[in-house]
Amino acid sequence: MENKRTKNDMYYPSDEIVSKATVKEYEKRYQESIKDREGFWAKEAETLDWYKRWDKVLDDSNKPFYKWFTGGKTNIIHNAIDRHLKTATRNKLALIWEGEPGDVRTFSYHALDREVSKFTNVLKAMGVKKGEIVTLYMPQIPELIIAMLACAKIGAVHSVVYGGFSVEALAERIEDANSRVLITADGGFRRGKPTRLKEIANEAMKRSPTIEVCITVRRTGKEDCFMETDRDFWWHELMGMPIASPYCETEVMDAEDTLFILYTSGTTGKPKGVVHTHGGYAVYTASTFRYVFDIKPEDRWWCAADPGWITGHSYIVYGPLICGATIMSYEGAPNHPYPNRWWSMIEKYGINILYTSPTAIRGLMRFGSSWVEKHNLDSLRLLGSVGEPINPEAWRWYYEVVGKNRCPIMDTWWQTETGGFMITPLPITPLKPGSATKPFFGNEMAVVDDKGNELPPGEEGTLVIKNPWPGMARNILNDPDRYIEKYWKAYEKQGWYLAGDSARMDEDGYFWIIGRMDDVLKVSGYRLGSAEIESALVSHPAVTEAAAIGLPDELRGNAIHAFVILKDKFSPGKELEKELKEHVVSEIGPIAKPQEIIFTDTLPKTRSGKIMRRVLKAQALGQDPGDITTLED
Ligand code: WTA
């Protein structure tokens, strides 16, 4: 049944979608949820299992270090796995995984529990203790999910480093986390070729000497891995030993104990280890997932992100497993061997909900609709988008060609720091292409000026969140000052959270996200800091100074353009340009590769010596640079 459409470009859900929806009325429930926020979240928390019920829903005695469900005892695994083993969900598929070469592996909840418990016992045998941070640097294979869950089960903290990062990025994150144990793989498959993760891990371990134990999954079998005696172990050998018993008690955790840290880019060169917890994060990811994607027991859910990013943590792994959903996961490139790979998998596995990024949609759109039309996608009911604003053209293609005008698109706005969806439609929400629509239950958001005055509809300003929520980041690892400084200082008086995005609200109260206001870049939906790219560039012997900016790019949202000042002895040229690009790739990873390197003699700076990237950007786009009174020259 097609969805109805009106003249003013609103897209209304079909009667069928509405009749199936868990939430039939948004406005009233929303008002109730903000009037009694703690009551709302207490009710949500009651849908989960607790070893001991919380004493207090929200403890705001030490703002902005909010605590949720204090006194409560739980473990996210108790909800994501253990409780399902007592119901019919035990026999349900938890995970359907397809490798790029076409190999398939499936795990029931029962089987997942056994694998996780086995690996838990391996970790224990390696001396891993509650509270210890274990670094995971892996391709998109089931072992990544198993390793995350195993850490959580014994109360160790996982720090997943995206498998597309390279040596320096990995080394820096291992060091900041002070990890003793690293879990990796020989590689994974991407566009038909094996990646070489262990080789990068070996290089990173040379730079970060804290690692005592490295466990490697043999995925590709292609790489001749260097394995150091007493440090390196094969996953399959350990899992085949008597230590790997499939029985293990789940550790009882405080609601506020750390579940994981996830590094994300900020405005300085040093990535931030964002801290999330067992209790509040579980409640938030489960509730947002259940309401927004309206998950039903018969559904097959596919979040086509990498588990190495927050989207994967919250909506491949934790939210869906807590809800007892069946998850689909795929290892490789969307267009391998042909551009119909995704569509063929949706048909083959009967996927009901697809959640992906605008950049992936644009990438697949480029190949034309005929690749989609080869397949029967009748199983799809809902679609989703995340990571950057979705341009209306991509929205319409996704809606019309993929969703056949039947499937509402949940354009979810959120961040690593928010843990889960903050502004998002529900299946019943009338949609406007390009708008993430309205706040999720319990949240009050606003578009304000520097002083905190709310702006009238249509005016662009700063996006703020006015209240705490259970999924919020609790801190930045080793750096509470930075946590305060980045998120809470700007609107200290009001106690609002600064999201770092600019936005506007329209007359209907719909939010339109414009983009980052700080020096954070979104390239293909990946989050990178200008400063990280610059510090990679200046680590090259030829470079004395660098400035990186993002300029609009049709496919990737933003492309990186780097301005570089060379040291005296060096002169600009094609060769050096290539070398610098490759240098950034080997330091950070392919996602950070500059599209263009511009050699220059000066960079616009403030009198205090800070590079004014805004001026460079305006110049490149032929726009007015705005206020330049602080410009030195
Ligand atoms: C951007 C990703 C517009 C935004 C979950 C935010 C979006 C940053 C959307 C966080 C969306 C995410 N519409 N922009 N639906 N979703 N963003 O931490 O700029 O990788 O601040 O989290 O992505 O990126 P992060």
C-alpha cells in the first residue's frame, strides 16, 4: 500500500504502517514524557531486567556529571543475552552474517551465549579483570560482536577502534586507554581483497608498548602474520582449549559502571574517549530502537554500519539484542561484486528494516535504479538514515526506488556522545525529506543564539539539548575538564548540552540539521577532526604547517582539502602531493585521505596564532568570510 502524499511535500505513513505502529500518537506522549521525565524513564527501565532495582532514576547532584538509575544492579548482557535464554527467543536467530566472499554464519541466541561465554573464559584466562579496557581492532566479522559482548559480560570495558584506521590512530587509542589486551584479525575482505589488520596492529604495538596479549582471529588466512611468542595467540586455538568453557556467570555491575569507551574526533588532534555505561545506555538504546524502528518479533533488522562506530554499538549490537531482534550483518563493500549486493541480500534474507547512511545511499544511487529493480524488496517495511543531513534527492531515491513509496524513512539525528537517537521520526510521523523531524521522548531541544535566546522559526543557530537523558556520555576518559569544556561550558548558566551542530526549526517544530559548527568534518558520514588530519600532515618531514577543511562533495558530503606550508628545503610538486596524501592514509586511514593538497606560503591566523579555517573555507567557496577582526594579516 502506497503512502499518501500531500502538496506541501509532506509524506504521510500508510494506514497499514499506522495500524502496526507501537506508538500511535506522538504529541501527547511527548508532552507527558517531558513533564515527568523521570517517570517516563523509570517505566522504560522497567521493561529491562535488573538484579537489583535502582534507588534513584536521576542523580543530578553533581552537574554536569549526571547519573542514572543509581543503586541499580545490572549488566547489559543480562538483558542482551541472559534473559532471552529463558524464553522462546533462545531458539531465535540473533545474528545472520554474510562475508564478502559469500560465506554465511548464523547464531541463535543460545549459540551466541555459548560463543560469548567461551571467549569470556579465554579473556579471564588472560587475566582480564573487571574495569580493564580491552582494545578491539577488527573487521566486520561475528568475532567482533562476540568480543564486545564477552568484555561486557565480565565487566571489562571495550574500546573498539574502527578497522579502517591505521597505525598512528590505533596506537594513540591503545595508549590513551592503557590497554593490556588487543584483539584483532589477520584481516577482512573488502572489494575482493584482504585487508591487512594484523600488520597494522603489529606496527601500532611497536609504538604503544602497553599491550601484553594480542589475540588474532584468522579471517582471511591470506596474510603471513608475524606472531610474537608469549604475546600473540590465535583466537581459534584459544577457543579450542579446555579453558574456553561455554559456561560463565555474568558479572553483576552497578548501573553507572562503564560499559565501553569509543574514541571520536573533536576539535583538537587528540581523539576523545567517550564513556558509556551499563544501565542508562541499555535503557536508552533499547527504548529508542523499539519505538523508532517499531521492532516486531518476526522482523529481520539490518543496520549496515560498522560495529566499530557508535551506530554499530547502539544499533547493531546492544539495542537490537536487548530487544531480542534478529540482526543482519555484512562484512564487505556494498557494490561487490556488483552494485546489487545489498539488494540481493535484502531479498535473500527477507530484511524488513534497513538503516544506513546518506553517503551509502548516494553511492548506490550512482549505479542507477536498475540494480535495485532486479530484486524483490517487498519484505522492507521501514528505512533509516544516519550520519549527516540527507539531501532531498537521495531521500527521494531511497524512498521511491528502494522503499517503493511504502516505507517511511527514519532520519535519526544523534551523536557518539548521545548514545542513541535524539531527534527522530517515529513510523507515524509525517515526513519532510531532509528533516530529522522532532525530539525523541524525554528530550527538549532548541535552536539558540550565543546568549541562549531561542531563535524564531527558519533562523539558523546553535542546536542544544536542554535536559539529561539516560544514554548520554558520562565523561571523556582521563579528561573530565574537556567533557565540561566541550559540552557544558557554552550554556553553563542554562545547564544545556552543546551538540556542536547548527540547525534551524521550521513553523511545524521540525528540526533541520545544517552541519557541524566546529572543526569536525563529516566525510562519508565518518567523523574526523581537522586537527587530526593536520597533525598527520605535519608529522611528515617536508611539512611545517597545515590546515585541513571540508568542502562540499556530492558523494561524500564533504571532501578534505589540505593547505600545506613546506619546510625551506622542499618544493611543491605532484610527487610530494601524492606522498603527503599517502602519508595521511598510513597515519590515520583511507577515510582521511585529502582529496586535494594545496601548497601555500601563509595561512590565515588569529593574533594568538590559531589557524582560521573558516576563512580558508570561505575563500575556497568564494563566500564572505564573516567577522575577520581577529585576523592577524
Ligand atoms: C551528524 C553518528 C544530520 C551531526 C551517529 C552530528 C547528522 C554528528 C545526523 C555525530 C542526521 C548524525 N542528520 N546530521 N540524521 N546524524 N549527524 O558521533 O553533525 O559519528 O553531530 O555519530 O553526525 O557524528 P557521530
